[in-house]
Amino acid sequence: MDAFAHSNLTGIAIVALAALVCGMTMERVKQPAFVGYILAGLLLGPTAFGIVEDREQIDTIAELGVLMLLFVIGMELSIRLFLRLWKFVLIATSIQILAAGSLTLLLSSLLGWSFGMSILLGFVIALSSTAIGIKILEDTNELKTRTGILSVGILIAQDLAFIPIILVLGIISVGETNYQGLLVLIGSILIMVMLMWYLAKGGKVHLPFLSNVVQNVDLTPLGALALCFGAAAISGLLGLSPAYGAFLAGLVLGNSGERPAFVGSTRPIQSILMMVFFLSIGLLIDLPFIIANLGTVLVLLFVVTIFKTAMNTAILKLLGQPWPQAFMVSVVLSQIGEFSFLLSKAGLEAGLIGEDVLRLVVAVTVLSLAVSPFWVVTARRLHKITGSVVTLREVMTFVYSYEADFIAAASLKIRPKCALVIRRLKKGIEKKYLTELINKLNYLAARFTKHLSSRQKINAANDNPLGKKNPEKKVSKSA
């Protein structure tokens, strides 16, 4: 038991350390930290180092992170501003879904897709990621601007549209209408509209236990968690999305007198749970499949990102939004949402798609979520030079000037160290060859000296073969 607990503790420590290092690295290069969390999930996943193999516990915590995110959104949402935009938001979301579905239906005749598969892929493309979109708005301090309100409104409308989308897929797969689910959907929309209307008129929701909870610092975050997950559970029991219940609970709590205490206490919990959510996205990345189908995945990723940006920009512009605002909202909505995982699994169970299509949808969706912050940064910088005539080189220099400066500064720090290493290496090589050369010269000199000595001995032996003494010396001695 102790060994099992120790192994779990070691795994948690590795996950936390990897998420921290990757998050700090992304922050260092001016990218959102959640991109680092996705990278950490990729590195720790079964297709990389295989440290995290059981995804069920991770998925459960990740779902809690999404619920907490929507709960906090409900607390911070400006209801009066949202109600002024609700007609616009619903119309924009409806047109988005219809446009994406129309595109996939047109492609079905060319690619041989079935009707059900075309509708499913249209829904997958239409929906964006609430978690990613709101996190981007938070990191850019635009969550409470008109761009942020429009983006959040459309994202929430898309989340609410998930329920009728599931109903439509059920009708397509079985060929009959689920009237009970349709009535529940209509009722849930009416409840939310009536609650928003009441709160917008200045109404307050008084829960008797809230004042007692906020008096204790330890009970405040626990009370927020109980409200969030309790409302989500009730919503799930009624056949609705748990995210719907969490959002309504946030709306109620956000319009109470205890709102400031709950907002401050739930932020750290939300950050940890959202880290696990983004980590779970990285765990979904199937590296062997992506490498084997790299061309197809990259082409689909590029087409989907550009298409969603252009489609949403055109829709928002047609609905009367200014060009800059329409473009920036469209960039925030350019990724494929996490609901696509649920839609694709539902499509697989209903027989609308096969296993290969499911893996392709997951691969494109995960990469779309991962590259979304980079596309937002690129689009924002491109937007600043709209209307000026520049060359491609100037565009790339302007868009990625910070990254270029960062690399240049890093190279200036690294270059002297590299030069010193090269000089030392070169000096060591020179010493090595010089030593070898001297040794060879000494060897040749010794051989030459030995050769001369042997030649002298041979010559001396040839001049006096009998070993007689020199006669001149003898004559001189007798004289």
C-alpha cells in the first residue's frame, strides 16, 4: 500500500513539475501558460514518455475545471450588457452552425460522405472552445470589453446549442424525434432568459446560508464548490449539460452581496482545475497517428482555422459589427471546441463515422486548440498593419519582431560561451596535433640517429676486417 501511494505521489509531483516548467517557458516567450500545459500533457502522455497512462481520473478533474470556468464566468458576467446583445448572439450562432453545415454538405458530394457524417462534421467545425476563448480574453485583458462580451456571448450560446445538436444527431441516427428532450431544452432556455431578465431589472437572489459561509475563510471556497458542482449535477439529472447548471449558479452568486468573497476564493481552485483540463488535451495527442497522416492533419488544420476566421468575420460584419471588432472576435472563435470530442464519440456510437475519422477529428481538434493562441497573436499583429502596403518580409518582421528580438538576445548571451568553447576545443585540438607532430619528429630523429650510428659501425668494420691495429700509430710510437 505504501509503495502504491508513493508511486502515485511521485506521478503527481512529475505532472506538477512538468506543467510548471512548460507553463513558465511559454510565459517567458509571451505565450499563454495553458499552451505549456498542453505541451506537458503531450510529453507525459502514452505516445511520448508514457508517465500518465490512466486518463480517466485526469478527464474527471478536467471536466470539473470546465464547470468551474463557466461558474466564474457567470459570476463576472455583465447581465445588462449581455441582454442587450442576446438577439445578436443567438442570430450569429445560428448562422455559424448553418454555414458550417452547408459547407460540409457541399463537400459531401465531392468526397463521398454520408448525410449524417456531413452534418456531424459541420457541427464539429461550428463550435468553438469556451475554455480556450475565455482564457485568451483573460490573458489579453479583453474579457470585459465589447469584444470580450461578444465572444463570451457567442461561446455560451454555442454551449447551449450543444444540447439541440445532440438531439439532432439522435434524430439522424435513429430516424425519430425526441420530443421529451426538445421540451426540456425549451424549458431550460426559458428559465435562463427569465433569470437574466429578473437580475437585469435589479433583482437579487438571497440564499440564507451565504452570509454565514463568507464569515469563515475556510468555508468560502468550499461553499463555492458546493454551489457549482451541485447545480451542475442537478442540470445533468434533468438531461441538460452540467455546464448549463454551473453557469446559472454563477449568475445567481454573481448577483448576490457575497460575490467579491466568492470570486477571490474560487480563482486559485479554478486555475488548478483548468491546468488539469489543458493537460488532458495534451494527453489526447496521438503522435504516431499525426506523424503518419501529417500532411492531411496540417492541411485540415489550416483550412479549418482560416475558414472559421473568414466565416465568422463575414457573419459579424453582415450583422453590423465594425470590421476590427468582427475580425478580433472571429480570431478568438477560430479554434475547434472541446465539445467536438463528445460529438465525435457520439457519432461513432451512432454509426455516423468510423474509427479513422474519429482519430482524425481528435488530432485536428487538439492541434487547433494548441495553436489557437499563436494564431491570435499573429492575427492581432497583422491587424495593426491593415491598410498599409508592405512587403512580405516587412510583414513577417513586424508580426514576429518580439520573437526575433528574444532569439537575438538569447544568441548574444550564448554566443560568447559558444566561442569560448570553440576556442578551447580548437586549442585542445592544436595541442593534440602539435604533441603528435613533436613525438613523430622525435621518433624520426631517433631512427635517423640510430641509422647513422649503425652505418658508422658497418663502415668501420669494412675498413678493418681482420681487426688489426692501425700501423701508423705503431710507427709513430717506435719513432
